[in-house]
Amino acid sequence: MTTTSIKSQITLHIKKSMGSNNPRFNGWYVGITNSTERRKAEHRINTLEIKFWKTFEAESMKNANEVESYFSKKGTSNRASANGAIKSSKFVYVFKKPVSKPTGLNGPFTEKNLIDKLFE
């Protein structure tokens, strides 16, 4: 699959998953790997209930890095690193980052949160 095709497929995947023609990319992660199953485990896909995981074969690390860098510039939370992958990393993957629930004063404001924070 060409890098142009992968970029288009990922963009379409994000738009469709978000139900928007103008989605925000900052809630998404695009990375590269040589083992999609290992990366799923490392990202704790089941534990964190990660949604909308999709994988594409880019045929080479160079192509995979190009796609990762493209989406990094669009605002995905990954940081592209040309030297951060091994030569067999030819898969590009994308997923919607899980929404974390803030705690303490960053969470729902309650009297208990305030008291707990004041008397730490």
C-alpha cells in the first residue's frame, strides 16, 4: 500500500469513527511497529478499552515513518522519530486514545475534593 493511500485510509478511518469531516487529530495516536500484536499488548488495548484500532502495511520502515510523521504534524499525540524504530517496523497503526477521568480538583468539583486538597 502506498504512503498516500495509507494517509487517505487513516484520515477516512478517523473521520468515519468521529462522524465528522473535520475531526480533531489530537485525540488519536498513529505509530509504527514490526509486531502489531505486541504493540496492542503494550498499549493495553483491552485494559484501557482502546477503540478504533486499525493497522496498515507500509512495506518499509521508511514509508511507515513518513506516514507517522505526517500525522504527527497534523496533531496526533505520537512523536515521530526516524531513529526510534527498527528496520522491520513496516506496519502503521492508529487508534483513538482513551478518555481519562480526571481526579482530585481536576475532576468534578466537590466539597470533599477541596477539603482533601487543602489538608494534604
